[in-house]
Amino acid sequence: MSDPIQFTEASPRFALPFLFAAQSQKEFFVNEALARTDILLHPAIQAEIPVPPANPADGHCWLVADGGTGEWTGRDGLIAGYSSGSWIFAIPTTGMRIYDLSKGQYRLFRDGWISPDAPAQPTGGTAPDTELRAAFADLIEALTNAGIFPVT
């Protein structure tokens, strides 16, 4: 028979707190884990800002921009979720995607948050160029609809 798993205090990827035998007030740890999970499941942010909003709604999340201030000081690049009157911060991991509601676009975390800009529409040219222009415009529209390029 194999040895039982020895847990640390939190999960390695998203710091979800673990429970331990004889631990007092387990509901706090369970509730924190559920609130953190709520932020991380199919995450969507309102926008990227450096200052906590004045009146955040429960369940809303933001990406902390560089130069975070107030309760967000030192939390640049983290996802800040508001739940039950408190901020919960999630550390992104490589490959994580979030949907930016302000831009209508997905962002990818790879050594920092990245989001591509849509290429400029072609202009000028001659008549044989028409079909290529139409195909290129359709491609840009499809990538925008997929949340890869921002909505303009």
C-alpha cells in the first residue's frame, strides 16, 4: 500500500487552502477556496486598472495594472477579485487565459499578460487585389469574434 499524500498548506498552482485534521474554523478555509475558485473558473476581468474601484460589486474581477496603489500595492499583474467585502488575489500561471470585458478580447499569461493587436486593414492596390482584401478582412473579423483581437 502506498503512503498517503502529504499536503502543504495550499495547492501549488493557485494557492487554494487545504484543510487539516482538527483544524479550527474550517469554514473559513473552505470559503476562501471556493471564492478563489470562483475567480479562476473561466475568468473575466472588468478592465486593467492600477487603483481599486470605489464601489466594486461582489464577483467582479480586475487585472492589477503596473503601479498598483492602495490595497493593490505590490500586486501588479495579479487578478483581483472582490468577494464579501474583501479583495482576493490570484497569481496567474503560464497558459492561463482571461477575458477582458473592456476590450472584448482574451489575454494570455506567458511571462506577463499579452494580447495581440489586430493588423491594419490593407489600403491601396489594384483590382486583382480585391479578393485578397476581402479574405483578409474576413480573417480579421473571425479572429476578433474569437476574442483574439480587440473589438474596435
